[in-house]
Amino acid sequence: MTLTIPDEKYEAILKQIESKESPVGIDAGKTHVLILHKLLEIEQRLERLEAAVNQRND
């Protein structure tokens, strides 16, 4: 799988998660929070889509 992220989006994400204090250069806690937040948004969107499909099928 190849992930293609536009440079501007990549830089915006990197600015949000980078950390000068971390030995790996990113704030792992903040990174995980951002990932979990996005997953929750996806889950909510999927639930809305499923509800819309179910309404059409009824």
C-alpha cells in the first residue's frame, strides 16, 4: 500500500505532532489522540451512512 499525502497536509500534521523534547521527534501521546479522534469521526460518519442506507431500504 502506498500512502500519498500532499506536502502541505504532511507539513501541517507534522507541525501538530512534532516534539523537540522527544527522542523520536514526535509527541506520541498527542499523535495517538489525533489518530483516535480521527477514527471516532470516521466511526460516526459510517454510522450516519449506515442509518441513511437502512432508511432507504425500509
